[in-house]
Amino acid sequence: MSYLNRYQQSEEHRRDELIRVIEHSVEKLTLQELEALYYDMTTKSYINE
């Protein structure tokens, strides 16, 4: 995606695109990397169980 296109898209479309990229990246993480990410996200209150 070009630099200028990012700012011409609706917020909802951009949000969906970012979620898709993040999901694809998370799928490639090792267990240890996932645990570190989980810990970091819980300490920053991004995850509340």
C-alpha cells in the first residue's frame, strides 16, 4: 500500500487492515515470544481477563 493511500482510507478500513497485519505477525511468533507479548500487554492493561 502506498504512503498516500493510508490517509485516504476510512478509519474502519485502516483498522481492519492493521488487525489483519497484526494477526498474521502473531501467528509466526514462538511460544516464548507469545508469552512475552501476553505479559507485556497485560501489564499495560491491553488485555483484561
